[in-house]
Amino acid sequence: MEGLNYIGAGLIVIGAGIGIGRIGGQAMEAIARQPEASGKIQTAMLIAAALIEGIGFAALFAA
């Protein structure tokens, strides 16, 4: 059963990394399209990244 915990933890970390990477990439695209809205975009990006990190940490503790 211990091996399954390691697999679950690995999947959690991979999922969180992919999610944060996508958020960052999409935010950079949005800033390139509308540079005047960069402050709002960065704020939303940081909030979303923090939520993903929080879910990732909670899931790691559960695994």
C-alpha cells in the first residue's frame, strides 16, 4: 500500500505543476494581447496559482 501513496503523491505534484504552468502561459498570452490589463491579469494569476498550490498541499497530506 505504501507504493500507492508515492504514486498518488507523484500524480498530485505533476497535476499541480501542469496547472500552474498553464496559468502562467495563458497569463503571458493575455498580457501580450492587452498590456494595459497586466495588473489585473497578474493578480488573478497569483490567486489561481495559490488556490492550486493549496489544493495540492491538501491532497499531499491526504495521500
